[in-house]
Amino acid sequence: MMNLLVSVSVKPDKREKFIGAIVENAVSSVRDEPGCHQFDVFEDESTPNHFFYYERYTDRAAFDAHKASPHFAAWREIAEDVIVPGSQHNTFGSSVTTVIASESV
């Protein structure tokens, strides 16, 4: 698995626009891309308007397919308006282990 952790700061007056767009990108990615297994978005509790997203793909080819998707193109257009320039940091890595609690029924 290939993992991506993204850190961004969002312009305060663009917060709601950012949230709507990143949620749409996340939902579309998991729903429409067989190689996208997870897309979580969360806000830093200690820093207002600072967000992280964690994405999990089968491999680099699946990530490349994500970047070529129509919903990613729509996201990138909005991102240019809402993200503080120079604040985005991407960290790529391969999975060492994944532990997920199972749900009781």
C-alpha cells in the first residue's frame, strides 16, 4: 500500500469552501477509484484552519489514476483559491503495518 499524509493551512475566510471541496474529493476518490482505499480529513485541534488528510492507495499507479480523475482536477482548481500558498506539505510512505479495531455486531 502507498500512503499519503498531506498538511495544509486554509485561508480563514475560505474555510467552508475548503471543507466542502475536500469532502467531495474524498468521497469521490473512495467511491470512484478502485485503488483508493481510504481518504480521511481532520483538523488540527491546536491550530485553527490547519488540516491533514490521510490517503491510502494500492500503489503508485492508483495514486497516478487519482491525480488524473475529474474530481481531483475540480479539487485542484478550488485548492488554489483556499489553501495558504506554500503551506502544503506531502509525505509519502509504504505501509509497515495496519491495525484496525473490528466492530462488534
